[in-house]
Amino acid sequence: MEPLPQILLLTHGGWGEQLCNSLRMVTGEIQGVMEIALMPVDTLGEFYQRVEAVVKAMPHGSLILTDFIGGTTSNVAARLSADYPVAVICGLNASLLLEALDRRDAGPLTDCVADLVDAGRSSCLDVVAHVRQLQQPQ
């Protein structure tokens, strides 16, 4: 049996850990999710080495979630994805992480990247307009 895909969070300042702490309030314990924080004192080389050490041990089909495109977190993840069997999605949010956690049991997360991107994208909405739409008579 294939090992469960893992999820690695790469964030500036370490807010990925706080996101996991918040999700534990909803889901209970979360397994197979790691976070590596890029801190102001880190050099690019140091951060790259820390991330590569984790990524090389991740099972096939694992996923890296980063905070935003164009930053060091996404650039390092993109570079490592060329050498290791992982997918990379930027735009980390709670809904995206929950969807990835739900889909892990079905197989490699690398097989559902488009669906995960859609889940993250669809979770960003105008709440006031959404509530108004729900209140409209059908």
C-alpha cells in the first residue's frame, strides 16, 4: 500500500503553523502536515536546504502549499518540484488545506491539483453578497 501523501506548508513568518492550529479546532488532530517558515533571518540557500531535506523524504504524490506566487516560498517549491514527485499550489487558505486533507485518502494529491486550485479559489468570496443571495426567495 502506498504511503499517505503528505502536505508541506511554506509560509513567510510561519503563519502556516497557526493555520493548522486553527483547523485543529474544527477537525481534531491533523496528521502528515508539516510547515517550514521562511523567516527574515533566513538566506535563500538555508531555506532551500531545509525545504529540500523535507521534500526528498515525502512520498510520491505529496503536495506543497505556499502562501503567494512570486515569493521565495513558491520559487523554492517550484524548483524542487522539478526534481521530486510533488505538486505545488500557491494561495494557501483554510478551505484549500481542508480539501487537500479530505482528498489524501483517495490517492496522490498530484492527481487532483486542478480540483484543489478550484477549491481554494471558490472559497474566496464576497460574504455580504453571498448572504444576500442566500436570503433571496427562490
